Amino acid sequence: MSAQRRVQRAGATAWVLPREVKVLLLARFVNRLGAFSLPFLAALLVTRHGVEVGAAGLVVGAFGLATIPSRLIGGRLATRRGARFAVVTGLAATAVAQLLVAAAGSAAAVTLAAVLLGLSFELYEPASQALIADVTPRAALPAVFGVLGAMLAVAGIVAGLLAAVVGRLDLRLLFVVDAATCLACAGLVLLKLSAASNVVAESSSRTSPWSDSRLRLLFTIGVLFATVYITIPVALPLTLAARGLAPSDAGLLGAAAAATIALGLPLLRPRHDLVHRMAWGHVVLAAGLVLTAVSTDLLTLLGASVVVALGDLLLLGCSQALVASIAPPGDRATWFAAHGLSWGVALTIGPPIAGVLLATGGPRTFWLASAVVTLAAGAALGVTARRLALRMPAL
């Protein structure tokens, strides 16, 4: 029985996927276990190098800005040198930059290392996404990318627990451990991924991704979603503190959200085409953000976190599957790189916007504004569903 038929018959579960996908899923899980250092970059600058909070925020912003060309370089690297080469190079470069951050003896050295980290941080992402898309049957793409998202969510909880232990010893150790997991991930890919995965495929088209109106639309929706998504971990502890609760309870809420995603993933059934599923995911996510805005105790906040997670669950794998379906064969890494720039833009503009909203209007203003933005993204998807004109099975 062919790999494609086995995937279709088994509902696209991870254990019947091509070997390359299994290796990448495992490698990404290992890498995510150590990816807990970046939220502590500003703290390291402030506590160890005496940098003011505002200046530390600028350094984090410089990192975010550097991730934008990193995506583009990663896409070109995968297209010209092959996916395995791009993944291993990106992870190794990230590990080196992490070690430079840990070893830096001054704020200036940390800043330089942070920029280098940003330039290497996203090199592997377009290649890994493109490789998954290239070896996975089209109907299984939403499931595969959804499984990847769920695995990263679960690994993120474990990473948070590790960070709580390691960070108490020395913040620099966080970057050392992160570098170690990057190298472990690179080694796994290098040893277990076949040489065939590094063959450079011939593209059927070398047109710019930006010439496709569907990609531009998905990118715009991605910026809106990512801007909200990356600011939630920043705002949640501050919201808890403002309501007289322990900021550390954010870990409990995060664990509940991850559990919701992990348990809910096998329960999803094909009911909507992918675009409409994304639209509903944004609506449910917006509802969870509104509930967070009005919740005043831990129990209601826990319920709001579950609703937010249900929205995330509906969105898992959708945008990646849509990008893979519109990208020309052999040029998917370039298209994933273009779409992935939404995260670099969000990482650059999101924290400053969140800071202004939290400082001027308080937590409730932030959560309500985030809900409005999320709802607008969902509405845009619903209105433009015909324009996207893509139908793929849901999970």
C-alpha cells in the first residue's frame, strides 16, 4: 500500500507519515523543549548587565527585526542548496548565537549576539515546512501541520517547567540549554533525514510569491493573528497581577491551553473547508479574548484560556496547508518564507503596541483590542473565502 493511501486510510495520523515527516516532527519537538531562552533576553540584560528596561526592549525589538531577513535567506537557502542543508545550517547557527549571548560580557556584546541570533533564528523554518509539504499528500497537509502545532504546544509546557528550574540557577544557562537542543535537533536531522531530502527540486514557476493575491491576503491575516498571539504571553502575567492573582498562575493557564489542544486534536472532524475553518477559529479565539477581558478570578480565567485554546485548535495547520497548496512545486520554501514574514513583523510591532495598550488602558483594553483585531481577521477570511477558492479536508 502506498504512503499516500496509508495516510488517507489512517486519518493522516503521524505514525503512518513518510519517514522525513516523522524525523522533522521529532526534531522540532526536541528543539522546542529548549526554546525557552528568548523571553528572558530582556531580563538577562537588565539583571546582569544593568540595562534599563526600555533599552532592553529595543534589543528584543532588534532581534525581532533581524528575523525578517532570516526567513528570506532561509527560503533562498532551501531552494538553492536543499532542505536538509538549510535546516542543519539554521539550527547550528542558532546554537552558536545562543552561546554567544550566554558568554557575552557586556550589554553591547549581548546586543550583537541577539542580532546574530535573529538572523539565524528563522533559517530552518521555511525549509522544514516546505519539506513536510513536499512529501505529504495534499489531503493530509492540515492534519500534519496540526499535529506539528500540537506537539510544539505540549513541548512548550515542558519547556516552561525546565525554564523555571534552570533559570533559578543562572539566566545564562537558559541560552546554553537552548543551544544544546538546537544542536541535538540538527544532529537528528543530519543523521536521520535521507540525502534525497536535500535534492534541490526544479520549480514549475519562479514568480514572486507577492504576485499572488491569495498569498498577500494570507500574509495580512497572518500579521493580525501573530501580533495578537505573541503579545498574549506578555499580557497574561500582568493581567493576573492587576486582578490580585499570582503572575506565576500564567503557567497553569498555559498548561490548560496546551492540554486542550492536545486532547482536542484527535476529535476534530472534516466539516468545513479550510478557509472557513480558519474564519471560525478566529471567531472562537476572539470570544476567548473577550472572556479574558471580563474575567476576575482564576476559575473564569481558566475557562477563558480553554476557549482561546479551542480557537487555536481550529487554526492549527490551516495557514501552512493553504500556503503549500498555492505554492508552485519546488518553490515552496520561498513561499513559506514570504508568508512567515508575518511573524517577524508581528514580533517587531506587537510588544510596543501591547505596552502602550497596557500602560494607557490597562489589561481590559488590551484584551478587548486584541479581540477586535482577531475578529476582523476572521471576518476578512469569511468575506474573501471565494477569492481564496481553496478547499481541503479539515483534521
